[in-house]
Amino acid sequence: MDLPVDEWKSYVLQKWALLPKSIQVTICTAETLSDIFLHSSLLLQPEDEMFLKRLSRGYSVAKDPSAPLFYREEGNKKFQEKDYMGATVLYSKGVSHSRPNTEDIALCYANRSAALFHLGQYETCLKDISRAQMHGYPERLQPKMMLRKAECLVTLGRLQEASQIISDLESNFTAKQTPAAPQFQTLQSTLCRLKMKAQEKENLTETFPAALTHAFEDMNLREENEQISSASPSVSLCTDPLKGRCLIATKDILPGELLVKEDAFVSVLNPGEMPPLHYGLESKRNTRVANGDLYCHRCLKHTLAMVPCDGCSYAKYCSQECMQQAWDLYHSIECSLGGLLLTLGVFCHISLRSTLLARFEDVGKVIRKLCGEISNKDLSLPESKNLVQTLSYDLGEESEKNGKTMEPPIPGCDINGKYINNYNAVLHLLPHTKNHSPEHKFLCALSVSALCKQLEAANLQTLPSQESSQPKAAVVPAMCQELHIWGVAMLRHMLQLQCNAQAITTIQQTGSEENIVTDSRQVRLATGLFPVVSLLNHSCSPNTSVSFLSTVATIRASQQIGKGQEILHCYGPHENRMGVAERQQKLRSQYFFDCNCLACQKEKPRAAAGPPWEAFCCNSCGELMQGGDVLSCGHASCTESASRDHLVSRLQDLQQQVGTARKLLRNGKLERAIQLLLGCQHDAERFLSAEHSVVGEIEDGLARAYATLGDWQKSATHLQKSLRVVEVRHGPSSVEMGHELFKLAQVFFNGNNLPGGIWKCLETFCIVIAQSGGQSCS
């Protein structure tokens, strides 16, 4: 996903292995990225390009004329099964493959509006109805869709507009002398019913999850840091001889305090699993739901009503505005390259998009330095004036004071010493060129070379089908003249990303939407570059947490931080998830350093009993069991022992029973599920530690069952036991802990008849707000 597809990786690695030793040595000993790119690009042969082109065809993003009918019919099947969410996604796929102003796209929009109506997405339904009309929805089908529009308007309290639509429909039938008296009666009765519904409708308060979303949207920095954009005045940018750049607290910081709120400089949606297409086999068309079907490809906003690119079937957006912004910034160039970019991976895609975004910024000094390096060492070109014109850079003379050049005090800062979220800061992120393996550098360089060749061959022209609806990029022809320079920039970005890319995550609900207490999981949505977030150094026991809303990263203090202390972030290996040896190996292989944080210094080897969430306990006294094949009680005066194989067998039987209970819960057989789970609970107490993960699963299942029955007190009791297990395993400031606290808040909220339940809900909600970002990055 991040790197190219396996077929291309294997092909390039084989090519590397067959290179003469002298050429391998030349690339391995190259001092600059310019040298690496030059030597690698000279090795790209026509047969390599043909192989990559064949792979790219398997990920074609061209619009398929036969696809809209297929997806519309598949969506209709889901609609008849009352799977409206599934129907919506399939209709969206049909929209993506449709050409503008055709009956195909109009029908798909109209059908999607019907599914959205049943999902209660009335505003979005109205937008789809308007889109269907704009693209020429057939006149013969208008009455049914307009009645749907009227019902949406009434539900939204817009009675006057709804009445006008009904009146227009009646007049239309009368004018055409259509023998539709039953339809008249249906329209009239529907209008009366909807009017009564609107009158009886109460002004309901906003739902709890929606309120949470708006709460996050409203959280902004109270003051702007004069030294660092997107940061609080509570932090300052410093340099350390060993760590390099770092953020330091300028005052005492309290838990939950907002430290950084930064929009990504660049982000690319992760496509998820995309198996190659099988041409000629309609049954092989992709009907699975992927990230790209649910999230805007520009702003990452969740939406069920995608607006597709007019030229390709892959890029989809939450609105016409987002589509136009993406087109102006980068998609006019990326559109025809969709299959190639999917083949080369997210890192290559981000590298291209970063350089495209650089066209709109003034970072002349940095680019001039890069151009000069290429000119002098590789290409024997004069300083690149074309690139400067292409990127609209002002390459004026460096600011001078008293006859001396004023250099930025810290890498990435501007001439005034301010660190800003821009291309200058991105370009100064370390690529760690010498730490990457020669094979990895060759893979990245050859991939970028192939992309540059494709850009040159296509002359970076937009798709002909889009000429009438969207503008061409004015800077494209000049850019082609400087592809070697762009190639070096893209190679630098590809190497930067291994250590500096941020996984943009979101929380997705799991299970049935009808559940009173919902569960959720953290999923990787996109990959982005955040120059300010990248300033934070790693700790296996960090004092901050990160959360995301669309493309915005929010960093909060997860504990008290004293004045002068470093602001620390977890790069993925957390002390509550991995042992010290595993963490060190992960950090060494991906980030090229040995961690010396307090957690790594203080951590002792795991006890023979293992971590609490995997430990067995003594049946006699409850102490943890320790040992190898034969486990003995850890209590000095207890002589109890047991075979490890026997205890593992008991654990497997217990897990099987818990799985059966879960199925019963899903099928609504609550009493049987509770009875089975209570038996599992009794068995677990005899040989599992109180913090064992299976104990947590049992308590969580009981909490769900009692919540469904409306017994909120019992549900809260079991959920609190489950929460203790989560805290031991993942830590008090983990995202897992935040999820469990949110579930507990839902129980308290629904069970407001509990003594002090509302206040408990509010208290827990505050904890969720403070800890909701406690997730790891990678």
C-alpha cells in the first residue's frame, strides 16, 4: 500500500540483483540524491516501462461504459434487501463510472437519493435529487422522485417548499390529463401525513456522537505561536546536538491541553486492498466497500454521496467545491495517471502531489539550492530558471543585513526564523539517505524515474473528456522541461516518508447500527505529511496523544508536562503494546535509531508469568502462575502446579464458548447468551488472571447484553470491569481506553435513572475528550 505492488517490487529487486557489481557500487556510494536518481534513471529500459504499464492496466481507473448498469442493478438488489448502506455504495460506484449529462449518471443519483432517504440523510438526499435533475433525469420518472423530495422537505420542517412541489405535481398531472386519480390521492394523503408529522415533530437535541464531532471541530488554539505555525505558545522549537529539532514546554502544561492543531501539508487516501481487475468478467467487478467509497479524496470528510471526477472512476469527493479544488491543485495532472499511481503506491503518490503543491509557494531559496546541486553535479545545466518560473517562485536575492546573509537559525524555518507548514518545512524533513538499503533506494529511484517518463510522454495534458468542464493547469508545459529536478525532489520525498509519514486514522463503528451501545475500531484512512507534528521526538511512554478530524491532526498533553520538558510523541512502538526488545527492533528498522526513553531504560524483562492479559492464576489462592512447561503458583506458601498445555487447552475451550455467546448476541438470543457468558465468567475466575484479555471479552459481552435489555446498572458494572482490563493492557491514555470510556458514557447517558448517572456521564465524557487522541502513529 505504501510502497509499490509486490509484482513491481519483485521485478525491480531482481533487476538490481542482475546489475553488474560495479554499477551497484556506484549507486551505493553515491553521495547525493541527484547522483542516485541520475544513475538509476539511466537504467530504466523500455521493457521495464512496458512491464509497469501492464501492471498499471490491472488497476485502471478509466470509466467503464457498462459498469453503471451493473452497479445500479446490484444496488437495487441491496435496496430490496433493505441494506440501504450497501445500496448507497453500489450506486456511488455506478456514478463514478458514468459520464456527465447522461441518463446513466442521472439514474444512479436518483436511486442513491432513495437509499439516502431511508438512511435518514435528508439533506444529502435533496442534493442527489438536484444532481439527478441537473444531469437529465427522465421526465417519466420525475413524479416519484419529486414526492421523495417533498417528504425530505417536510421532515426538515420546510413545509412551504414541500407544498409547492405537491401543487406542481398535481398541476402537471392535470395539464397532461393523466388518468391518475389514485396518484392524486396518494399525493394528497402523503402531504397530509407529512404535515401532521411535521407538527408533531419535536425539536430533538443533537445526538451524542454528533455533538462529540462538533465539539472537536470547535476546539482551536487559543493563541498562535509566533515561532511555530499551528502550535500553542506553550511550546518552543529548539535543537539538541543528539536529537536534532525538538519541541520544549515553555510553561507547565496540564493534561488535555491543546498543543498543536495542524492541517496536513499533503495527504493521500489509502486505497485499501485493490485486487487487479479481470477484464471481460462482470462477476469480478469490485463490489466491496473501500475507504475511497466513503471518504472525500481531498478533505477526507466522511460522506455517503460522492461527487466523482468527470475524467476517471477513482477520484471521488464530498462536494463539487472539493472536486474543483483538487483539480486546480493536483488532480488535473494525476487524473490520467491513476492506474500508475495505484501501482507505485501511496508514498510515490504523496511525493508527486507534494511537488505539485510546491508550485503555489514561495520557497525559492530551497529550490535554488536543490537546483544548484543538480546543475553542478549531474546535469551540467545552468541554474534552473524554468523550474523557478514553473513553480512561480520569487528567487530574489537572500535577505542581507550589514553585508551578511541571514541564514535561518533552525532547518525548515524561514528567513525570519519562523517554522511554517509549507514546502520549505517539508523539504527539510530528513530523508535518511545513508540509512536506507541500496535495494530500497533503487526501488524508489526507478519508480520515480518511471513516473517522470510517464509525465513526459503524456506531456502532462489533461484528459480530453474534461476539457469542457474543468481548466487545464497553466504551468504543466514548463514543468515538463524540469522533470529531472522534479524527479530528485520526488525521490527525496519518497525516502522521507518512511520516517516522517503520519498515518491519518479515523474511528469506524462496528456491528449493527441498531445496537444501543455501539463499538468502534481505529482504522488507517490516509497517509499525510505534517511538518509541525514531525518535530516531535519519540518516546515509548509519550506525554501527548494525537487524534484526527479529516486532514487535521490534533496533539494534546496526555499527562502533566513541566516547564522545560520535551514534548514527546509515540511513533508506534508503545510500552503497553510491545516489550522493550520488540520496540527497539521496530524503531531501529523503520526509524534508524535506538530508543533511550525512560520506559526503555526502566523496563525489566517480562516475568515468567507473562503480561497480566495473558497470565494464568492459581485455582487455590489466586496468585499468578509462573514457569515453563509446568506452571507453579507464585505464592511462597502455595504448592499448586499445573501443566501449561492443560491450561492452554482450557483457555481454548473457554474462547470457543465466548465465541458462541457472541453469535447468540448477534442473533438476538440474549437470555441464552447471558447464561453462557456467566458460566464462562465463573470458569475464567478459576484459572485466568483478573486482567486477562478473555476476561475483558466476557465482561464486555455481558455489558452489551444487559444494555440491550435496558438494564443499565448491570451493563455499567460489567463494562467497568472490562475497562480495567483495557487499562492494564493498553494504558490509561490509549485510544482503546478512550473507546471504552465512550461506551461507558453511552451507558450512563441512556441509563439516566441511575443515581448520579448524568453526572457520571459528563465526567466520563470529559475524560474521553482528554484521551480520545491517545493513538499511535506509524
